Amino acid sequence: MVSTNLDNLNNIPHIENTFPKLLLKHAKDRASHPAFRQKRLGIWQTLSWQQTKDTTESLSLGLSNLGLKRADKIAVIGQNTTMMYLSMLATQSLGGVIVPIFPDASAEEFQSLLAHAEIKAVICQDQEQIDKIEIVKKNIKSLEFLIYEQPRGMRSYNQNYIHSIDELIQAGGSVKGNGKSYFENEIMSGDGDDLSTIIYTPGTTANPKGVMLSYNSLISAGLSAAKHEKIDADENVLAYLPMAWIGDHLTSYAQHNTLGFTVNCPESPDTLLADLKDISPSYFLAPPRILEQVHAEIESRISGANELKKSLYRSFMELANRFVEPAISSKPVSLLDRLAYFIGKIIIYGPIKNTLGFNKIKIAYNAGDPINTKIFNFYRALGINLKPLYLQAESSGYVCLHSDNNVSSYSVGHPASDVELRINDKDEIEYRTAGIFSGYFKDKKKTNSVLSEDGWFRSGDTGEFLENGSLKLIGRVDEVGITTTGIKVYPQYIENQLRFCTFIRNAVIYGVGKPFVSALITVDSEKLSGYLEQTDVDIPADEELTQQDLVGKLFEDEIDSINADFSSNPDNPEFKIEKFIILGGQFSSATGEFTQMGKLRRGFINEKYKELVDAIYTGQEKVDAKTAAKFGLKTAIKVRKL
């Protein structure tokens, strides 16, 4: 499957081929249009494009006074705030390269990334990040100064290498000249082929790699998707996802600066749902956990409603679920269903969308991981144009896109207009695009192993084309394999199916190179507790809840259902999850099992839970209480067999 439209770069005027140049254009053409809104103390504060340009200029001159020069690497660490995004623009205006880093990384992770990227300065949101960097600063030879946005807790910091953003803006503002400024001269010296940013990969199985992206690559990717989805300068976007993730960098930074729409920064991660309702974005990107959280909020409200409202909700959502599949596959819908759906829009679907802040959405994407089909259909049924998205940092974002009338939770769509895509003889997805990365920073060997001379990139993902030509993702190449008995194992794909079960929160699949397939399971505690309360069963007190046989039976039934689905595949009829262990705790980035974007760190998990996995494959029926205590349980951990 090949797309021949690889000419997006030809449509970018040379004078506007960097984000700072686009900033000058927006400040000139749409000076009073809101570029940013930031919520502070419950009030949304607006910054126009002209004000954005003026503040960026002052900050860039302040950075210049500190010694920032072209090609210097500047790390940006913090939550989504207007000033964090302006710091990126100010850095790039002087020819610097921005390196966004997840704010909840440990001090050791900061040290590793900052040293590898040869960071000269770090712009932090607050004291927490400053403190973590101070711990490891002496080990980062390139690091010269630290900058912070929020002054709270910083009064006693008098080191001469620590500066506030307000201080730099004030200093830069005092040296602005008349006529064509140093600021604009530096901006016009930049070029589209210059390095714009380094985005580090999650490092799920190996050390993170620094993906180098040029302005041309990011602008091309942004324009391609904007054209496909009819995204324009009038969009309203809520910027709440980590700035170090390519998803946020593409939508809230690259497309924002390319198209000139408004980016809204919430007061804090804790106020996301309230801020979402305030803003009512027209363009929205979310990982499954956010969409699941919003769905759970609606279900919780409905459960507390009176019987009439519950009945109406159930009836109209049943109608919507019957309606959604024909609606996305262009099949005819009966006149009666259309009429009922119209009524549902007025009394059910519309009010729900208004409550969520989804009443103005033009396009919404689910990205990062597959989403539960039921939850996906819930949003589609409400009339929300939700689409699964396949994006990678190496492609500057998008790889595939859905058309509005051909959307499915089972695929990630067709190759985007400027993407050529193929699947090699190892079932690995390869693609070539105008937005392709420039290579991995300081890792030519790795770059050459995945990027061919003619621009084809080996994605590391396995997939297959469906009958309609859309792409279905299966898993990572280095995770897929077979058991010693020849059964195919696709860990990520199987884990995603398990996550969609009622009582399972997360799962890790084993089996490649082993005699059979097994799983480590974590519990959805809220759903399990709710179920047990409704059934009013007696729970013995002498055993951990997760190790109770009645709980084990619930999981056995769910896994049996998954086994039945997989065994119906004629290509792999012998597949079966034969054993599993229910863990007592949860996976999280804080405890190491997840990356900051919710990806499993398999190497870490394999090491941490090695004793449990060994117990499964050495025929043990349980892990004794002494070993179980290492995993937060007071009683033995049972190895359950199906």
C-alpha cells in the first residue's frame, strides 16, 4: 500500500518554515486572536498572539544574556503552562534545541537524560524539579544554569546559576531595541532543516533514545493531519498531556504554531475534568485512561440517578450502540431508529456531551494504547468523532488516519496522505514519510539499523492489513514469538484484550520461549468491590482478597472467555492461557512497572516478579507467605490453572 502525496513541504513558504517564524506571522496577521489561555486561581487568563510574541522576545533576550546560543540544548520540565510553551519558543527563536522531559522522572533519570542530551540549561516549572536536578547537577558536565517559573519555595535559593523566568523576561525587556531587532534577526537565521526538538522514547525495554525532529518534519506532519481532519486556526485545544510525549508536542506545540489555534492550559492535573467542561475543546487527544475516567464519571452519576433517568439512559444508550456500527460503516439506518436517535440527542446524548465539555468536539483521538471497544462505542454513540490513532515520535506524530465514515476500534486507519506504508516478511510495519525523524541523537548505529538510505523506517511494531486496507496493530516485534510447542504469542495484543475484561486492570503475558502461556494479573479493585457488595457474599478474613477462590473463579471465567476467542482463530487454534497469578498491588510509574505514558516496562517487571514467574513454570501451586510479603501480601500467592 503506497501513498504518493509526499509534497507537503512544497506548500510551506520558506519564510515560515520554523515555529518562531510562524510566531512572527501570527503576531502580524492575527495579533489579537488568543494564542493561549491559562487557568490561575479559577480564572482563565488570555494571551494574544501579539502578547505571545512580545513575551517570547523578552524571554529569548534574557536567555541570550545568560549565554544561550544557536544549537544549544535546553531541557523543559514541568506541567502544561503557557510559560513552559513560551520557553520553548524563546529557546528556538535563538536557534536552540528544546528537549522536553517528563516532570515525574526521578533524579537519576534526569541525570541520565540531561547528560546524554548535553543540556546547557533546564527550564523548570517549580521547586520540585529544581531540587531533583540539584541532587545530580555535579554529574552533568554540560549544565550551566537552571531556570524556574513558579517562585513558591524558591526564596532561599541564592545560587548564581539559578534564575527565575520573570527575572529573565524583565532583563530581556529592558534591552529591546528599535527597528528590526536582534530577536527577529536570530529567528530569520533559522531554517526548516534545523533541529527543532529531541523527543526521548519511553525506554520500555532498553535505554531511551533521543529522536531528533526538524522543523520541516513537524510542520509537514501537522499540516498533513490538519488537512485530513479539516483542523484550522479556529480550534480550541486543551493541553494537559505530558509535554515530553510526541502526542502533546504535535498537537499543542507543532500544530498550534503552524495553524495558530488556541491552546488552553488547565490549572492543574487535578482540575482536568472541570477545565475540560470550561473550555469545550474542538480538538482533543486522550490516552485510554482519560477516556475511561470520563466514562466512569458518567456511569457513577447515572448510578445515583432516579429509576426514570436510569431507564431512559439505558434505553437510549442501547439504541445508540445499535446505531453506531451502521453510522461508522455507511450502512443504512432505519427511519425509526433515526427518529429515536434524534430524540436521544435532545434528552440524553446532548446533555451528556455538555456535562463533559465535549459538545463542540470536531475530532477526538485515542492514542497511546488501544481502547476498550465498549467505551469506544460509547463515545461514538454520543456523536463524538473519536478515532484510534497510530503515532510515533519517529514519524513526527501521525502514521495512519481514519476517514470520518470508516472508523473502527479494531484498526488505526489507513496510511496518512504523506505516508508510504508496508509490512515486511517479519510482519513488521515499515513506513516512509515527509515527517520522518533525522536520526537518534548520538546513536548512528541504532539509526542505521532502523532507517534505510531511501527513508524507510522499521517501526518495531507488528501489524496486518484488514480487508478494507486499514492497519491493525498487533504488538512489538521484539515481544512477539512462539512457545516451545509452537503456539504464537502476541503479548501486547493479548494483554490489551485482558485489560478489557471487567475485573482486570492490567496484565503481563509470558510464553515466548516457554512451554505454555501464562499471565500476571492486577485487579480493578473498584469494580471487584462493587460486585462483591452487590452479591453480598461472605469473605473469609484469613486470606488476602485477591487470593480468595471466589475471586479466582471470576478471573478464571474471564480468561476462559478470552481463550475461547483466541482459539477460534484458525491460524492459532491451540492458543490458551494455561496459568495465571493475581497480584495484590497495582502497576504504576511510581513503582516502576509503567513508563510515564503507561507503557509496560517489561525488563523491570521481569526482574521484579521473577520469583512469581518461576513459580508458574516450575509447577508450584503457590508462593509461600514469606515470598508473598515482598509483593505486599500477608498470605500465600496462588498459582491458578485453567
